[in-house]
Amino acid sequence: MKRRCLAAGKRLGFLLVPGWLVFLFAAAHAGPPPALLRVALTPTARIWRGQRLTLNVSLYTTIAFAGPTRFDLPQAAGMVVMASEDHPLLGREEIGGIVYLSKRHEIYLFPLRAGKLTVPPFAVEFSFRTAAGQVVSRRLTTPRLTCEVREVPGADPHLPLVTAADFRVEEQWQPPPRRPRVGDALTREVTLVADGLPGMLLPPLRLVKVDGLGLYRRQPLVTDRQERGALIGSRRETVTYVCERPGIFTIPAIEFQWWQPRTATLQRLSLPAVELRVVPHPRLTGGIQAGGGGFPWRMAVPLAAGLLFLAGLAYYRLRAAERTRQLLPAGGRRQEERQHWARFRAAARRNDAPAVLEALYHWLDAAVFTGSAGSLAAFAALAGDREVKKQLAMLESFLYAGKTGRSWSGRRLYVAVRRARKKLRRRPPAAETSQLPPLNP
């Protein structure tokens, strides 16, 4: 009898061992979720156009993090999205009575226009260790965020606006513009520095060609410096003026608008106008003979060609205006669409890239091609025009990647957008057309 009981106990013991293993395994894997994600946007109230917003992305785990974090940053219409280069902030936080290890990253958002803007959800991929020491990767998605951006009160729409905690403009001339001679080259170096704004968002110089002065512009130098949450961007532009003939020439002043979000003050910074009194060069004027008189017949052919060109250009503009007038939409939005289109056309003719981008957004909102919020990518997709997509990409590179010079032309962009506008007016897109992800302007 005793032997039977011992044998039964041994069999029961062998049956209980797997049960204990299952219990220990469940206990080891039970408890709180191994990874969490939270986001917080600052500031949440009184957001101004151009102001830097900080999206704090916090990751949580109960054991330890392993490896770097990867972000699949989105392209948001009317907004620039970029990750901070600073190291994440590590810490501990108690959530629901459970102590988590935390790792907080900062994502910078820069709204380029006023109105209701949306940051689409984006994926965050990171790795952590389990209780057994195994490295596990997790891919979580942030929620969709919406913010209301205010227009800066009193800002002049024809002048570039910089929204930053601090902003300064510096210039240097080499040699100083005192009494230049014909053939002399004067180099002007202008540096823009902003606290809290990346260099790619600082506006390019709006230079005016002065008759009698050659104008040569180098590619700008755009740099950023990030350290412990501080972001300082700079843009350095170098321009060379060549004195082509004697006379008195005035280089117009260059003005900027600076909006300080904390104090809600608007200031104007300007580089004053420069007057050049160019005198003849002795070596260049020694061989010129006085007198002559008579009509310069050698200039007849170029003069006639220029008059024919101006006449053709005037005829072309009249025809374009007539076609545009016939294609304007009917209804209450007609006047608004016409006004924004005129601003876009004028900015494109001036080669004013910041004004072109802003006018395009407002015109798309009024034209309602891509919904209530204008989307450049959706507009290019609906038009099915490769040239439109190409010119929009060149505009972005010109503004935000420091690729100036001959890489972008306002006239080419205007011609491409006007062609797409006519096409969409003749064949309006269907209401159910899905929008592609918008460009990041």
C-alpha cells in the first residue's frame, strides 16, 4: 500500500512540473505593457505663423531601451517637420502605479501659413529589452494632431517675415562703396541669424537689378547649430556688384519683419539704401573719341528686335488674360480666386519665391481643387503634369535647401501652373478623388 502511494505521488509530481513552468512563464510575461508612446505639443495656444512648435514624443518601457529611435516623419501641408539633433532626454516616470523608464525626443514643427493645419500620424520604431533579456522591436503610431495658426497682426504681406525669439541682420562690403570706378567689383555679404529657426527657413534676399550695375549672386551658405534644446540658424548670402558705366546709382534698401512670439511685438529690420557714385576709369575712357553725331545705325537691328519682342509679349499677355478670364470659376469664390491668382502671377514675375509659395497656398484654398486646405502635391497629381511637379520641387529647394541661382524660375513655374489650371477648369476633378500626401513646403 505504501509503495502504491509513493508511486502515485511521483506520477502526480511529474504532472505538476509542467503546470509550475506554465505559471512561471505567465508570471514573467504578465503585468504592464512592455512599451508605451505619448505625444505632447507645445505651445498649445496662440500659435503664430512661422513660430517653432515642439512635439515631444515620449517612449516608455519597464526594463531598458536598446538601440536608436527611428521616425517616419510626414509631409504636412503648410508646415515644415524636422527632428531635433539633440540626444533624447532619459528619465523615470510612474504611470498607473508602475515605474517606467522614459526616453523623450523632440520634433520641430514650423507652420508656414495661418489657418488650421494638421500633422498626419507617423510611425515611431524603437527597441527594448524584455525581462528575459531579449531585444524586441516595436513600431507605434502617433495620433493625428491639429492646431490653429494665427496670422501676425500688422505684418506687411509684401515683406519677408521671421518669427523667432531673436533675429539680427548683418552686412559687410569689400571694398567699402565709397567712390568706385567703372569696372570695379564690390562684394556685399549679408548674414541673417535667428534663434529658434533653422537656416533653411530664413528668407532669401530680395534684390533689385539696378541699370548700370551688374549683379552676380553666389549660392548662399545655410547652417544650423543645435545644443541642449537651443536652435540657431543662419543664412549668409554673397552678392557682387560690377560698375558698368559712370553715374549715380542707388541700391534700394532691404527690409525684413521680425515677430517676437513671447512679447507679441512686430519690428522692422532693414539694410539701408546704398548710393554709388561711379566715376570713369582713366584706362577705360582714354580711347573714346568725342563727337560723331548722326543716328547709330548699328543699333537699328537690335532696337527693332527689341520692339518686336515687346509687341509679341504684350499680345501674349493680352491673350493669356482673356483665356484666364473665360476660365474663372463662377459663384461666390470667383472674386477671391481671381485676387489670389493675380498675387501669384505678380510674385512669379518678380521671382519672389516666398511670396509665390504663400500666394499658391491661398489660391489653392480659394480654387478648391484639393479640398478645403490647399495641397501642392495633390494639385500636381490632379493635373497630371510632370513640369508642375518639377517646378514645385525646384521652388522648395530654392527656399529651404539653399539652391539658389539659376535652379528656379518664377516664370516657368507660373507657365506650368497656368497650364494645369486651364486643364482642371476644362475637366474638374471628381469629388471622390483621393488626396496624395502633401508636400513639405
